[in-house]
Amino acid sequence: MVQAALADAGGLGEVGGGGPRVPAGPERLHRLRDDGLRLEFPRSAHAPNPTPFLTHGSTKGPIPVRLTGILGAEPVRSSTNGRCPLPVSPVAALAGPGDTRAVLKPLVIASDLDGTLLSPGGTLSERTREALAAARAEGVAVVAVTARTPYGVDMLPDLLPLLDGAICANGAIDYVPETGRIRVLRSIRIGPGRRVAAAIAARLPDAVFAVETGTGIVGEEAYRPLVGASNWDFVPDVDAVFKRAKRAVKIKVYCAGRTGEEMAAAVEGADLGGLSMCHWGDFGMLDFNARGADKAFGLASWCKDRRIGPESVVAFGDMPNDAPMLAWAARSYAMGDAHPEAVQAATDRTATNAEDGVAQVIEALLAGDTAAAA
């Protein structure tokens, strides 16, 4: 038999259908879990599409089960029958009491950086580093999904060896830190971008603008005190920004003395040319990406290239720009101090980045203990 230990079948599907029906609620199956509940697949040359069934000492014979819920994308393999066609992850994590979702070891850990994976000081803690290394040793890919540019990711030398990829500029760029390859997934045409900037300036006269090009940033001189020495190219005004930039993957708007939420409210109803907008709550900045480009889009593109679906992804974030990614992933965690939009989009909560919230969840998932991760 190919066997996968289950914590709870209440979120997997129907138990019965051809055999004795057994209640599939969390109380019944959490009790069975303690006694060694198994999900088994017949290994037979005459069964190319084997019907899975539950086995347990308290039942008379196998209990057929139809799988309909959250499952990993990596097929189980047996030593004599090749690949099992049912996409069940080879390691199943235990669900916590009252949690009826199937929680399997993910194939991808996708995390925002600032305010999430990184400490409040913008560094990688030793606990988080060890958790990421352990995940990769178990075959789990680690992907940073960030508003940062590729240059901004490169500023984290301790993190780079632990990344299998990076989605930058809020989903607009697929970056490979190991090789330096930059692939723009979605961009904004310069002409329409300039018209959007004019519409924003009409609502926010004190706004200053910058354009991320994929390889650098062109910004108004007023940005210089904010960013200091960097890969920015400073120019006198907004017209010069759009003349200098040859390509735009993201438009950045900053207003001193305003919150991001106030800025978002001010531009509501303006003609933004269909661009996607996100903000950072109290921080006075708005980001604009091409239509449809957000963290969910970028992460989904990365996963699609590897034939991985959202059911095999665990995501972490703390801000409104993380919300699409948190909603896309089958399991997602908002940080302990996350913005309400991120909390609403996520399936779960974890501790703050100061408390190594991401590492806590990864440790629990790898240990097969999602009671601790929930």
C-alpha cells in the first residue's frame, strides 16, 4: 500500500459511498487520528485509477472515500506501481481540533518580506533562516513575493541563498536571484502612465512620483531624502520622470504628511486607466501596477511554470498589497500586527515578524503539527 497519514478527513470529502458510512466530522476523525487513521491506495496493475479508502482497526473492512478538498499537487509514488494519479502530497500534516481542512506539507512557501519574513530591523533572524533552510531541505520551494525591486531583494545577502525565486514589484517581475535574470510579467505603457500621473496630481497636488523600470527607479528629486544612496536616478519633476523612464513596471506616489489610506481615498473615482493600486496603511505611499498585476498574479505565474496550484502553497503577508496573494493560496497567514485587509484575506493568523511568526508556522508544518500552526 501507499499510505498517507491523515489528521482529519472532514475537509477532504465524503466517507462511505460503497462501504459503511462513517461520520466524517472533526470529533470522529480526530479520535481516529489518535489511533492511527490511514488513507490508502490499492497497488494493483489492474487498478490504474485506484479508489482510495480509509482503514482503521475500529471498522470492518476498508471505507471508500471520495477526495474533493485541498490536496497537494505532488503525486504519491510507490516503488512498484510508478506514479499514483491522485494528487496527494506524500507528507500530511495534522490538523488542529475543530479544523476540518486538510493541511498537507506545502510545495511552496511564499512570503512577503518587509513586515513579514524580515525582522522589524529589516534583517533575517537566525530562527527564520533555519526554518527556511529546513523547508528547502524537505523539498519545499521558498519564494519571496515583495513590493521591492530586484535590487531591493539583492540587498538581503543572508536571504538570497534560501530563495528559489522572487516575485518583485508587487507581481510585475519574476526575478531569479541566483542568476540575476529579470523577466517582466506586466508593464505600464509610458504614455498612459503619464496620463494617470496627471489624474493623481489633480487629486493630490503635493504628490511626488517615481517609476520602477525593472532594472532601476527614476524618481523626482523630492524622493532623495527618503531613499538616500541607491539605484535611483533622480530628475527635477514628474515630466522628467516619464521622459527618462523607458519602461514602467510600477508607478510610485508619495505624499509627506498623508497616510496611504488618505491618499487612496483622495484618488478614488479618478481615471486611473485600469491600473491596480495598493497602499501601506499609515505610510504615505501608493503603488500602481499594470491591470491585473498583483502579488497573486505574479506568484500564480511562477507556480504555473512549475505545474503547482494554489492548493500546494502556503503564503504569508501583512499589508493590503499582500491580500490578493493571501486569498489565492489555499492556506495563508496574516501576521499578528497585519492590516485588516490582510487579515480578512488570510485563512489564518500567526505571530508578528518580531516574534518570528513565519518561522513558527514553518516549524509546525514541517513537524506535522498544524494545531500549533493554526
